Amino acid sequence: MVIDDPDTIEEEDKEQGIDIYEPGAFVERSIEPSKLTSILLVVLAGWLLMFAIEIIIMIPMIFTIGVNGVLTDPWALIILTAAEVGFVVPPLWYVKKHSISIKSLGIRNMTSIPDIGLGFVFGITMLGANLLISWIIEIAVPSSGGDVSILFPPGGTGLYIWLVAWVFAMFVLVGFTEELIFRGFLQRRLEIIYRTKQSKNFRLIALVITSFIFAVVHLDPIGLPTRFVLGLFLGYLAQRRSYSILGPTVAHGFNNSMVIILALLMT
């Protein structure tokens, strides 16, 4: 169901904390619980499309530098992050199909200084939680490694260009695309669905479910607890900022970038 205007609807939604209304734009007012499967299928489609694009990118690389080259070349993994754009295609198709503004995916207020500032604050907090949980996991599962254990940085001045490319990839290719599909699309709609069902804790339910799915799709059982907690941070920030994904994108990109930088400093 989509609607536009009256101001009373905007105020009602803001009072309930979800702020799904945007003046002058068509937005979802409610989603029938029966549509939950459709929402999840959009996320699944984004995940599968990301893998498909990754394979398409990887095939010519394998013929050029070999499998070992793909795993060890300093630039290979950065190039492969371009596959993350697959995450945004199904949500964009969804809003076009339902004649909804892309603002309903959280693409709004994208130059907000408060959102950027909060993004860095949450990013620093997330980094601390990330390091703490990773440390506990390393104690429980020795030599478990981590996401950066397969990085092979170049030497010399090329290292700085490589780091800049990684930071760009973490903020734009990873942070933005994943926040759009998980927080801007999935979590927001889960909130609407569970609010429609009159669930008392609809915000918490949406936050936990989205964070769990976010952790699972990374296909890393050892890193699942870490990503689940990071998902909680990102989802809570999205809720606090009325589902603008700018803050979560900054927080996500900062955390990922700093993990890579710290790992390099410790090697």
C-alpha cells in the first residue's frame, strides 16, 4: 500500500518512531505480514546477484593470473568488491515496481553533518566491540584468523594507493550497498510488517532479525557473533536517524577500513 500527503500521517509515524513518511512522495504505509516472504526474497536475490557478479569478474581474472593470483594479488580482492553493487539492484527494482521513492531505501539527507558525525562515533564504538569480540573468539578458537588474514598488500609507495582504494571500497562499495539492502530496505520493512501485526516490540524484532540475517549472509560461522553485534549497532543507528543510511554507511565503512589498517600495522 502506498500513500502521499496528509500531515497527520507524518506526525503519527514520527510519534511511533518509525518516520516512514516523506512529504510529497509515495511511501509504504503498511505491509501485510503475508508479504514477508517477498521482502526476504528481494534480499536473497541481491545476495545471489552479488555472487553472480563476483563470479563474472573472477573468471577472466583466473584466466589471466590464475587462482593463486586471485587469492594473493593485492588488487584482486578490491576489484572483486565491485560485485557488491548486486545488492542494490533488487531493492531498486522493488521501489520502482511499487512506485515508491528511493528515499524509502534510506537514500536521503546524504550530506547531513550530524549523520556523518554519528556515523564516525558509532564506527569507533563498533571497532572497539569488533576487536573485543574477535579477541574472545581467538581465545576460544585459536588460529581462527579473520577477514584480513588473506590480504597481501603491495610494497613501497603502492601501499598507500592500495589503502586509499580499500577505504573507498569499504565506504562506497561495501558500506553503502550493504546498508541500503539490510537497513534501508530489509530492517525498515520488517519494522513496518511487525508494526502492522501490532507486535509490541516491533522495532526490536526487526533489529534482531536483520542483524542475524546480516551476519549469516557473510558465510563466516566464526565471525557470525561479531557481525551480529555490528549489525545491532548499525540497525540501531538507522532507527535513531529515521532510516537515513548515511550514518550507518559511514560507521560500516569506518569499522571495515580501520580493521584493515590495524591488521596491517600489526603484521
